[in-house]
Amino acid sequence: MSRLDPAAHRIAALALVCLLGTAGLDPRSAPAQKVPDGFRAELMYSAPEVEHPSVVTCDEAGNLFIGEDPMDMRGPSTQEFDRVLMIRFDPTGGPPRKTVFCEGLSAVFGLLWHEGALYVLHAPHYSVFRDRDGDGVAEERRDLADGFGPPAGVFGFNDHIVSGIRLGMDGLVYVSVGDKGIARATGADGSQVTLEGGGVVRMRPDGTQLEVFSSGTRNHLDVAFDSLDNIFTYDNTDDGLGWWTRLTHHVETGYYGYPYDYHPHPERHLPHISEHGGGSPCGAACYRDVTWPAEYRDNAFFCEWGKGKIQRFRFERSGATFTAQIDDFMVNDGQGEEFRPQDLCFSPDGRAMYVADWNYGGWLNPAVKGRIYRVTYERGDVPAEPPRKTDAAPLAEQLAALAHPAHSERVRAQQRLVGLGRPAVAPLERLLAGSAEAPAKIHAIWALNGLADALGDYDPA
């Protein structure tokens, strides 16, 4: 049910559009952080146009959503007044339009756009928002699940909490859990989950079927998926005691030792990939598209808030897990204010990385801080990707799109095939039995899995 009065909401929406609607790229001279040769980092917005940005994501059209977390800065951290901005880009090249998409949120650190709606993890709540009339302001809010960690601000500012969310190819939402844990979360179907310490839980997008995926980590704020849905987290620590920042490859039912066994009993838990000393990694994403050079594909990019940089991890298979090499990708140019990246995401066409810069090395500060950057590859030496399809394309073209080199296009086609229902079953089964490349077969398997859920009387086994 909506919590918003429609008439009052429309008046507020018009006022917000008048105040915010014509904002474009920040016209002021400002430092653009250092990025590798061939890349360009440009400042899009800065305070007070954005306030303490905590998380970013895009919809399928490439519009940008920015979560703002003032409750953890000017406070109080117990009052739920965080919000999400929407930046709607003009396809004709005009200035972007900025609106307040939703507000009245708790600590907003998880955003996911799925099937025309914005799903928000604002611990301890999990909610969905819909903009029915397309004005850039959500008229509908539904709270789907609750109890994801302690009430807002109960232990001071909102850190070490439940935060980032990511949709897997299996159609489930994977949730990053910090070491304040989950005493008891309850889903829309009454399912419950409890987790001591940090880890990953998962559920359906509608907030049903909650379950623990992995446990025994300390404090990560996001889950990064490569193109095969291998899951990586980067634990953060800035309090020493030997709990160093740790890169971890998560597997289902995996236990990673924190806090009881990590130091004294390594034989009792799965190993991490690597340790990297003190620091505070936050938001993350893997690059899974093809408009950047091939060397960046399936790399994980983590915001290192504590060290003031974005770090890039290059993975190599090692038995059942991975090794990784680490490089700096985006660092402070040393000429301006603090660079404190909090989260990042990629545009659906893979051309842009958006970076939410906290712009301050701390919490509980009344000063308004924050910046949004866009990073693009400008050299022009990457081969053009094959054309993408739309959901209106016929079934045969959706099947062909399962082999597209861009992960985002393969996922779009997979989801569309599920939406087509029973007519897609036999063609998908023939694709699996044929000589299609591995990526197409992987997405065909998950499409059939989704069809089994949707149809009820189909068994893909």
C-alpha cells in the first residue's frame, strides 16, 4: 500500500522539478581524479546538489539513481530522512533532469532497478518504489521485508550494517551483511533468517524465501558478481587487531571464520583470496560489458573509502577459487578536497562508471559534502559491439542475444525469454542440446529455471 498522499505528492513533485529539474554537469572548475590513460573522469554534481551520496545504480535506459545518507552525517542517525535522487538523461543531448525519486528512508546503502521498479535496502527495511506516471517521483512504496539488522542508529551511526544488493542470473537478490548481523529478518512470506556476524543472504526480489548464502566475514558493504555470478566481497577494517581488509570468493554455505576461527583455526574455514592491510572498502561492481578494453572484463572494482581510491582486482582461476592482482584505478589528484569513494556502478551499455564520492573521511559531520563522478573510456580503440535487441524483438532474436558479448544484453534476453512463457521452452531446450557457446547455454539454463518457476507445471530436469 502507498504511504504517500497522491495530491500532496504531486505538489511536492512539481516543486522539486522546479528546484532541481534543470541541473546539468557541474559547470564549476573542480579537480577530476586521476584515472588510467585513455579514461576520463568528469565531475557531474557536487554539494549541495548532492548530499553524502552512499549508493548508485542505473535503470535499463541508463538513468542514474543516487542514494543520499544525511542521517549519518548531520543526523540524527535514528531519524529516517535519507532519500534517493533520480538523474534522467535526455537522449537528445539536453541537460539531465534531477528529481527526488523517494524519501523518508533509513540508512540507504542498497539500490536495485528491476522490472520497472526501484528496490531499496535501507536497513533494517527492504522496500520497492514505483513511478507510475513517469514524472521521476515514486508514488508507490511497499515494504517487502524487515529486520535486516538493528534499528537505525541504535549503535551510533549506521555502519557495519546490511547494505549492498545485487540481482543474480538465478533471479535472486543477494544481500551484503556487515558484522552487526541480522538478529531476525522476516520476509513477505513469513520466511525468516538469522546471521551472526557478516556474510551474504539472499531472497526473491519480492522479499520472499529468505535464506543464508554464506557466513563468517567481517564487514563488507557490497557483493560484486562476475559474468558467471562468482561472488566477491572485500571486508573492511580500520581498527587494526589483525582484522585486515580481505578479498573473499563466496560459495554457497561457505564459512569464512570471523570472528571465532579466523586467526586461531584456519583449518575450520574456507580461505580468503588475499589480505591488504588496513582500510575501508565499500561499494563494488564487476565490469561485464565490452565497450572498455578487453583487459577490464570481469575485473572487480572496489571503492576504498579509507585509502581514498578505487581499486581494481584482476582475477585468475586457481582450482575451485581465484587469485587476484590489485591495481589502483581512480585516485585523488592531490589538488582539491578529499576523495572518499563510497559506491560505484556501471551504465547498462557499459560505457560509464558512476562514482559516489562521500567527499569526507568520517561520519557525523554537519557540513554538507558529496560529489558524483562519471568515468568513461575515451580512446576509441575498442571494436564496436554487435547491435543489441529490445524486448519487442521476436523470440528467435532473443535466443540469439543469449550469445551477445555484453553480459547486460544476455541478461536482458534471458529475462525476456522468461516473460515470453511456454513458447520459449522448446527453443531453449534445443539451444542447450545444440552447439551454442557456453555463455548462451548458461543463460538458457537460467531462463529455463525461471520458466519453471513461472509456469508451475514445467520441470527443466
